[in-house]
Amino acid sequence: MGRLSLRVVALGYLTLILIGPLAMMVWRTAEDLDGAWAAITDPDTVAAFELTLKVAAIAVAVNTVFGIVCALVIVRGNIRGRGLLNAFIDLPLALSPVIVGFALIALYGVNGWFGWFQRNGFEILFATPGIVLATIFVTLPFVAREVVPTLREIGTEQEQAAQTLGASGWQTFWRITLPSIRWAVVYGVVLTTARAIGEFGAVALVSGNIAGQTQTATLRVEDAYQFAYGNYAPAYGISFVLAATAILILVLMIVLQPKGTRH
Amino acid sequence: MSISIRHITKRFDDFVALDDVSVDVAKGSLTALLGPSGSGKSTLLRIVAGLETADGGAVFIDEQDVTGRPPQKRGVGFVFQHYAAFKHMTVHDNVAFGLAIRKRPKAQIAERVNQLLRLVQLEGLAKRYPSQLSGGQRQRMGLARALAIDPAVLLLDEPFGALDARVRAELRDWLRRLHDETHTTTVIVTHDQEEAMEVADQVAVMSEGRIEQVGSPREVYEQPANEFVMTFVGQAHRLGDTFVRPHDLEVTLEPNGSTREVMIDRIVHFGFDVRLDLVDGDGERLSVQTTRDQAELLELGSGQIVYVRPTRATTFA
């Protein structure tokens, strides 16, 4: 009895908070499929999706490499300040994305410390580099956060065994360490991808939001909503694609999760 | 190849793990580093392998100073207590690892791996993963992996410590036979004095970062250099200023000048061996190891008063 009512509470909560809004959105998309389709295939929308994917790809690549490096330093490094690094890496999770965007404007703006680029025609703000920087900032913790506990768990004995068998540091990393943490890396990559595709706040400040040029998919949803004038089909259509992508990523994560190797 | 350890010191913060340690391991011998936990034996082994760096002193392998060399360039085979199996690789790939790193031809690797798997009795399990092996099998794989690179010396760090008693005894026996076949200079770290006595030609007894005695198993047992060796290698009782082993106490029914009076508290039978747990007038406990026949001859029973006398005792200055 108690267990049953707990289940009802949990499911009811999930339905109300998570499923409800999404179901409504799917419903609205279905009401005007032609309008939604037209918005999705609009060249500016296609450009927005392309930009989002490009930015996500760069952010994932960069944060995978540096995420692994940071995790290695946090777990294996015997340098001072690794505790600080461990705490610091979570900063993007605590910080509002709007503040991240604003801070980037301060740094790369013409009067900022790195204003030289902006002043000399190497546009960072209101251009793709700014969007990439903002996305990298907000997605920084995910790979490292996944890899750190796995690295702790596997310990150093396998790496030491490889060394005694003649493997260099580089060979040990590629043949022993990386295969041992591969599922954590995959998991981190999936989370990073999802976050990168969905990022709005930080990107909104630094992108300039020029349709067809510096407008990402989430920004385009916001645009379609702001300037809907009673026709919400475009906003629903683009939202639907983004939501479907997120759910696909979620499913991918569940499928990839190997039996027994993850908690 | 011989190993020579010269004046090695190692500290971990305030803890002195090794204090001016020197040991020689003859070519082709099997030496045990024996000591309680925290005595520095594992640290010493890891320094020989290059997995740990000494604060002072030098290590020579085959007369060459290897002190500054990384583990990759020492040519040591190292076997870990918890196997350190490469979990994402098959048994075959685990054993082949050192040869693959050395870029040996595939056919040559396969041949060598098969030969080693036969040697450690794991033929037929080449395609398994470590998680599909028992502890004993994993450790034999660890040995085959270490032997694959034809190491100058084989170093084993409590290799059987994580296994249950029967498998441990089997592997111990098997290691000794393997050594007699291959004659690879071997150093085994253990806290189990029985294990050290059984497999080793030479035992180095360690305590608190120092070498207490180096000798054959018989020497350290029969001519212990000090009180620590006397009590750590085999059992010993202190009788006044002297030490005596449980089998060097003679039990008689009548007093005789130098004997002391004791009461039999308990008689424990181990088949042929019999242990008598005794208490003297001051409540001090000691035990005597005797045989079933002797106990029956004297018609011993618990609660009985008997007299003991050391037949052989050791005194340390």
C-alpha cells in the first residue's frame, strides 16, 4: 500500500512537471504540421541547426580532451592546488549562464583585457568564436566529472604493471588508462553534447543573434516566439526538433550504458 | 641476474619506511623479504622495480646501476598482490602486452603466449577476460605476463596474499617448481613466515624499515640474530632471559632441578602433532609442541601438573 502510493506520487510528479509541458508542445506541433515543417526547412533555421551542431562539436572535442587532462591531474597529479582545481571545475554548474555571457563580453569586449582581437577585426563577440567560448565554458565540467570517479576506482596498479612491461607514459595512457575510462568518457561526451545543443543564456549574450549567421537553434526558438504575432507553429516546430534530439541522446545514453560497469 | 641493494633510505613525510637497507640477491636465487606489515618490504621491492624512488642509496641489477632508470628500462617482471590484470583485455592480450609493446611479430607473440599459458596451466582460457577467472588463475596470468618479457629479475609483491589458504599453498608449491625450471632470479615479498621458509633459498627478515637478518630459512630459524627474528620467524617463548621454541621444551612428570612446574590447561590435537597449552604458578602461559605418541606415553590430561625444561634455548646479549 505504502509502496504503491509512493509510486503514484513519483510518477504523478514526473508527469506533471516533465511530461506535461513536452506533451503539450508535441500536441501543438502536430496541430499545424505544415507550418512547423516550413519553419524547420527555412534556410535560416537550417543555418541555425548547422551552427548549433558545429559549436557543439567543437565544445565536445575541446572539453573531452581537457576534461580528461583535468581528471588525470585531479586524481593522479601530485601537484599542489589540485583540490582547488577539483572545486573550480564545478564553477560552470553553479554560475548562471547569463553571467558567463556577460563576463565574456567584459573580457573580449573592445575595452576588455583581450579586447585586442575585437579591435583588430578578429571578431570574437557577436561571432562564432564567442558562441564557442560560451558553450565550452558552460559544458566544461561534464567529462571531467564523469571520469574522476572512474579513474579513482581503477587505481594505478594496471598502469604500473604496464610500465614494468615496458610501456611508455603515452602507450600506457592509450592502451590501459583510456580503455579503462572509456565508458565514463562516452557518458561525459553525451552529457556535454546535450548541454551544448541546449545552451541558451550565455550564447544569447555573446552571439549577436543574426538570423542565418550567428543565430543558434535555441536562439531561433526564442526569436520565433518573440516575433510570432499569433503564429506559434515555427517556434513549436523548431522546439520539437531540439526536444527530439535531447530525447534521442537520452536513449543513446541508456543503450550505451554497459551492463554492470556503471552503478 | 643478481640484485644488489645498497644503503636505500625512503621516507614518507615523517615516517621512515626504509632506513639504510642493504641486501644482496644472488643470480638465480629465490629470496623472500619477510616482515610484518609496515616493515618496508613492499616499498623496497617497488624501489627495485622503479615504481618508487628512494631518497638515498642505489640499486644494481646485474652489476649495473639502475637507480635513476624508469621501470620501463629495468627489465623486471612485477607481480602485484591484487593481480593488476588489464580488465579490458583477454588473457592472451594480457600476457602478450609486453611483447606487443616491443613490436614483436604477431606469429612470434602468439607462439610465446601459448607456451607461457601452458607453463602456467591456463591453456584453453586465452580468450577469457580476467573477470571470468578465479583469483588463482588471475595470479598465474599475472606471472605469465611478467615472464613474457624474459625479465632479468622477477619481483612478486605478496602474490598469494589475496588467495584462500589452499590455493595459496598450491601456488607456492608451483612457484618453487617454476623457479627450479627457469632459474630466474626472484624476490618475493611476504608477511607469512611459513611461505618464506617453504619457497625461498634466502630469507631477509625486515622490521621497521631495517634488515634484521639475512640467511637461509634454516639459519634464520635456528640461529636468529636477535629477539625480533626469534619471535617473528616461528613461535618462541621467553623464559627469563632466554628464548625457547615450543618444540624445544621437554615435558616430564617429575621435577628435576631446572624444571618449572606448570599446569596443563588444554591439549590440542593436530593429527600427529599435539600442542599443550600450559599455565605456570604466576599465570604466565606457554605452549609445548610434542607428538601424539609422547602425550599418550605420559598419559597427559588437562588439569594435570607437569614439569617443563628447555632442551635448547637462545639468549641474546
